[in-house]
Amino acid sequence: MPLQLTLYYREGCHLCDDMAFSLRELLAASQHRVEHVDIDRDKALCQRFTADVPLLCHGDEVICKHFLDAEKLQQFLGENH
């Protein structure tokens, strides 16, 4: 069953761009989906995550932040797939 992941990001953030690009490459052959959420469009998200973007989550579970940890993501997907 494909998972819905969430990438919290900020426009103009090179780390966010890098993680989004790496996610596209890593998940290209899978059916997993990534919702991109710009934290600056929501005051509560901005206050909550301003120092943590990019942040990749599944629900409330943080998979990685600042940099894509491909090994941890693959382990997470393997455990939850």
C-alpha cells in the first residue's frame, strides 16, 4: 500500500530544493506520494517548523529533517509497506 508522506518546506530554501529533488529521484519508481507543504503559508506551521525545514514526515512521525536520510527513509518504507 502506497504511503502519503509530507515534505514541509520553505520557498527559496536550497536545502528544501535538494530534499525535494532527492525524494523525486528516490521515489520515482514507487507509488508513494509526497505532499509539499510551504510552511510560510500557515502561521502555525511556520512557528512550529521554522528552524526544521526541510522536514519529511509520515503523519506525526518525523523521518528526517534538513537533509534526506535515504537509508532511514528506505527502512521506514520497508517497515510500513
